[in-house]
Amino acid sequence: MTYNDIPRHLAAVDCIIFGYDIIDKEIKLLLVRRNFEPAKGLWSLAGGFVMDDESLDEAASRILFNLTGLRNVFPEQSYTFGNRERDPGARVISTSYYALIKILDIDHSIGGNKDAEWFPISGLPQLIFDHDEMVRKALACLRRQVKINPVGFELLPEKFTMVQLQDLYEAIYQRKIDKRNFRKKIVSMKLLEKLDEKEKLTSKKGAFYYRFIKEEYENQKRNGFYFNLDIGK
Amino acid sequence: MTYNDIPRHLAAVDCIIFGYDIIDKEIKLLLVRRNFEPAKGLWSLAGGFVMDDESLDEAASRILFNLTGLRNVFPEQSYTFGNRERDPGARVISTSYYALIKILDIDHSIGGNKDAEWFPISGLPQLIFDHDEMVRKALACLRRQVKINPVGFELLPEKFTMVQLQDLYEAIYQRKIDKRNFRKKIVSMKLLEKLDEKEKLTSKKGAFYYRFIKEEYENQKRNGFYFNLDIGK
DNA sequence: CCAAAAGTGTTCGAATTACACCCATGA
DNA sequence: TCATGGGTGTAATTCGAACACTTTTGG
């Protein structure tokens, strides 16, 4: 047996790019209009093929960077889709990655780009191939992750209010959460620093800003404390 | 842009085959001795390349069947490994799958096979390439799954005792569990049927056999009850 | 002064944990 | 009869869930 007789396949990476719209209080996906056949003109995830000189992870980072200009976001692998007929143009084995980004970090850079657009997950357009299943699986990953890792903060600005944080979790879980219980739990983690500054756009009283203390999280992790934000019903 | 200029890659599947040794009370892996270069002669996961006429899932099932003769076990995808240099022989993108099987279902068929052998996860031989990382990731998947799905029963014979079930969970979690609390929780799920028969090999008194009632599990799932066997410390 | 959003504690029930002795039987 | 492993219940605690009013301030 040698490696020569073995069939080779196109390997692709598709990125589910999650953002959180702090105004609409909705999780959104950054989609692109596909500019080549098959399915040209339809909306799709940001994707591309894996080249010879890059790993899967590197391909995912490249695709993310090309669309968003962000370099310090590291996509997480979700699942690999390998049905024979999933892409009618050719057999393509595609690995999906998801990334969490702050919408404000990039909305200027894609502002003029008519081929990229944010869509709320509850109102996605029709997607090509099996991209809708990729989205479903990535959402499941996100919901699982968000319970055991402080990834929610990657979707929010540096400074955020408790109300915004809770709105985010409600958007992810698709469920109303009790305000007092939520704040109690968050505060008990001691991972947030309350700033002196207030956000005063959405109320007259104003809401204090908080900041996620990443160093404290790393510290707790080293000491064997695990993040847990399971808001079970 | 056309699909013609794009580099194509070898796509492989590697299977982490979990078994549970009811005597040693250990989770084991079925490994094979690799019979081609590179790394010929070393132990490795059961693997193979993805052919043109099969999906990734089908490739995993085929590889599992070729080694074990089992048809009604469906491997679950774990993770895809795509570093450029992971296989020194050629660039191979490999998706790992894990499967849970009953050791007794197959130990006769691999009994004479000197190129396949069960190893306890705590005493694995050196594995080729990044197969040790595949094992780590699959174990993490298994530990996560076992909390929310009744997959443990796939590792046990049809009839098993409470002690055996508890030993299994202790082997998976690598932690001692309180006997009374464990049984209380198991019984409260109402997913087990107590049989009249006793296992009398390991004690004079004998231990009652139980059977997992799959239909009842399906029934509960339909009614919105979720399996949960989280033995948090 | 009032509308609108932020912020704050307590109580109750359920679930989890810790813990120690009796039972059945083959050798 | 005794050594061995199987089987059982209760009390203490913790954790999650439910729930309503006060505060601030810009208009």
C-alpha cells in the first residue's frame, strides 16, 4: 500500500461568525454572498479551500481575517461535513469553525461591502448546501461552551453593563432569566470589575459599566476553579 | 474561480474504539499494529482513507466493521486534525470518530489477530502521529456525553449488575462514587429493569442483574425528560 | 413629579452529599 | 461460622427558583 493510489479530496473550511447586536439584543451571523458557481449569488458562510501550506486552523484564521480584518480572534472547530453530495459542484469535505467577535470591531470595515451582511439567527436567509446544518451545530457548540467558559465576553465590548450581559445570555439561551438570580451568580464569580463609569443612553439613572477581568479568570483556572454559568430552568 | 486549481488532500478517518473490561474495571482501547510505512509496526488507531464513493461517516463505519465485524454500531465524530506535518509520509487530514462497543461482542473475532489488541487507557503504548491527542479529545467527548446520554450501557453486556454499572462510571470519571447515592439516582431514572436472575461469580450472595430499557428512554425523551447522570463532586 | 430603567434580599423546596450497618451465602 | 461482597435509609447542607419593591434622574 502506498499513498499514491488513494483518492484525494477538496478540503474546505467554513466559518460561522457570531456577533451580538447590543441594540437589537440578538445573536447575528456574518454571511457573504457567494460569487462563484455553483449557487452563485446565494448567501453562505465565509468559506474557502485549504491550501497546501496551511493547517485547517490556519485556513480558518485566514478566511476570518480576509473577511473581517481581525487577527486576534481564534476560531474554534465545530464539525466536519463529509457527505458525498453535499456540494453539487464537486466533492468537498468541509470543516466548520465558529468565531465570536465584537460587531463594533468590524462594522466599519464591512460597512461598504455589499457582499457581507449581518443576519439575526432567527431570520437567516436561505443558505447554500448544508450551511444551515453547520449553523445549527455551531449554535449547539456555542450554547454548550457558554456554560463552562466565559466566552460571552468575546461578544461584548470591553465595557458593558449587567443588563447588557444578561440580555446577551438571554439571546443565547433563548430564555428569560431572573434579574436578581443572574446578578447574584455573576457577582459571586468575582470575575467582573465594576467601573466608576455609567452607561447613560438607555436610562436616566444610568447603569454601571463592568469589565471582565481575564487575569483573574486565568488565576482561578490555575487554582482549579471552573467557570460555570449554567442557567438551568 | 473554478474547482480545478485547488489542491486536493488525502482524507482519513481514525477510530477510537472504546471498550470496558468488566473484570479489570478499566476503559480500554482497541489498537492495531500499523502495517505500512511510515511508522510501520507501531500501534495506532484503526484508520483508513476516505474513498470517493463514501461519506466520512460511512468510512468510519467501514473501518470499524473491518476490524470488529460489527455493523450496528455507529461511530460519533469527534474532531478533525489538519496540521500540515501531522503525518510525515504525506499531508493527510484526518477526522477522528469514536465508538463504544461491548468487548465480549468481538473478543472472539480478534482473539487470533495478533495485530489488534485491547489496551487500558491508563497504559497505552506509544501511538503514531497525533493519535494520542485524538484519544484525549475522544475521552473528553465521552466524559461529556456520558453525563447527558445513556451511552454507558453500550459498553456493558445486556445484563449487568448495579456494581458493574457503578464500576463503569467510576472508570470513566476516574473517581469513587458513593454507592447509595449512585443507586438512588439510577433507580430514580426508572430506566432500568431489575431481572430475577443473579450474577453469582463475584460474590456468594449474588447481585441482581438489570437491563436498560431503551424503549422507556425513548419514551421519556419524547416527553421532554432529559437523561442526566452528572455525578458532580 | 413622574416615567423608565437600574438595582437589591429573602424564603422555600429540591437536590446533593455524607455517612454505617445488616444481609445472604459458599466455602 | 465467618469472610466477602450486596444491599439499604436518613439527616444536614447546598443550590436553584420564585418573587416585589426602592432608587435615580432627565424630561
